[in-house]
Amino acid sequence: MSFLKSLPKWETSLALVIIAEILIFGAINPRFLDPIRLLSSTSDFVAAGILALPLAMIMLSGGIDISFGSIVSLAAITTGVAYLLSGSMVVGIVAGILIGIVAGFINGSLIVNTGAAPMVITLGTQFLFAGLALGVSGLGGVSAFEGISNLPEWFNEIGIGKLIPYIPNMLLIFVLIAVSFWVLISKTSFGRQVRLLGMNPSAARYAGLNITKINLIMYSIMGATAGLVGILLTSYFGSSRPDVGVTLLMPALTLVVVGGVSMFGGEGSVLGVVLATFVIGYLQQGLRFAGMTEHQVTVIVGTVLVVTAALRWWAVRGSESYRNRKAQRRELRAKSALAAS
């Protein structure tokens, strides 16, 4: 409880929701309380959490990226095709990461050079990268929605194995990446510049921040992370597919919003996104354990997103109103004290 008290209010609420979910779904189905099952199930949803971390950074700056799902697909199929052509999975992994970085850099370059809204640019590149993924699949001699399988066993172990007993590699990778982004956003000058850019773009320009450089770095990091997720999902499913990232856009956006990152920039934390990953992940798992269909799970998760966004808006507005009233009362007391003297 002392840990919860040390957290900001929104993050504390998310932590309490995780505890409540485990207790409620455990009461419905006792199998849900199995610690090993709880840990193992994280492999099914942490990929979206990994993508949500760089997306949160971009949204902190006031930007957006909706092309990362297509970058995941492009990186995944590039990994498989490079492996087929070279015979080396290491070459495939390097190719997957590089294509992700290049795709992210293209997004950043188009945004800073055209001056167009990030949503417009990344909407266009979403289709561009998805088309490229289908084109690359042809280089491997597979049809549009046919995967490349028979990958090396050591590579498949990355996604499904456990380097540490009981802790899936996917969860371990998610934690390591989350810590890296926490350091980047909270403990470096680059992170402070990103937040300032989101809070007040005009002030950021007057302060002499290199906005072009910031955007290029952010979107390149987003691309590199999407490339990594493409490789991880290829390992997890044991198949390289050009459509593996199609369903990842809305889950990652959901985690960022539920995690408390403002759509207008400047507000949010990595911890909130991490906690939101487990809130939504365990919610989906718990609803399945309760016997609900995938359609029902989708409806409930969508409802949670709408309610959370509304609560977050009211919480921020209420907090600002409280601070304003407090400042007004303090000013009135100061004036009264001066008048009395």
C-alpha cells in the first residue's frame, strides 16, 4: 500500500483496478488465480504494450502515429524473406530492425518536411507499408497471406521460451523496454524536450529546440520498436506473415489512452502505460475465463476505453478547477492580510 500511495492518482487507480480484476475473475473462475497462468498469459498481450511505449512518447509531443501496425507487418515478412534468401536468421533479424527504422524515419521526414498533420502522413504510410509488406512476401515466393514457417528452433524460443523460470521471454522483454523508455522520457534532456514540445510548441520553438531532430528521433524509435515487435511476433507464432500487425493499432492506442497520456500532448507517464497494459490484458483474459465470446470481449473493452477517456477528461478538468479555486482562496487571504495590516 505504501507503493500505491507513492504513485500519482491515475496510476494508483490503475494498480487498484488490476488487483480488483484478479480478485473478481478469480472468484468467477478459480483457475484465473494461478500465478503461473497469470504470468504465462502476458505473452498474449504485451506486444501491444511494447508498441504503446514509443507511441506514448510521440503523443506526449503532441503527435500521433497510426502506421506502426503496418511497419510490424513489413518487418515481420522482411525478416522471413531475408532468412530465406540468406539462410541466416541473424541476417533476417537485422533486416527486420533496419526496415522498421527506415519506415519510422520516412514518417518523421515526411512530417517535418511537408508540415502536414502527423495523422494525415501516417494514415497514408499505413497503406504504403502494408502494400510493401505484401510486395516483399512475393520475393519469398509466398502468396499474400501465406506465412514463411520452418524457422530455426532457437529463434522460436525467443517468443515462446522462458529464460527465467516461470517468466515468459515476452514479458521480460516488455519490462526491459519499459524501463528503457522510462529512463529516456523521465531522466534525459530529450524526454524533457519531448514533453515541452507537447505542452507548448511555441515555447519549444522560442527555446531553440531542434523540433526536426526530435521528430526524426521519435518516429525512428517508433519504427525500430515496431520492427522489434514484428520479429517477436514472428518468433511467437513460428511464422513470418505480412499481416501480423493488422490488429495492433487499436489495442496500442487503447493502452496509451487508458494509461493517462493526453491526446493533446505534454501529460502522461510510462508507468501509466505499463499498468494499462495489464489492466486491459487481464480484463480480456478474465472475460474469456468467464465464458464470453471474442465479440463480447471486444464490446466490453471498447466500452472501457470510452468510459476511461471520459473519466480522464473529467479528472483533469476537476483537478484544474480545484487548483484554480485553491489559488483564488490563497490570493484572497493574502489581500485580506494586507488590508488588515
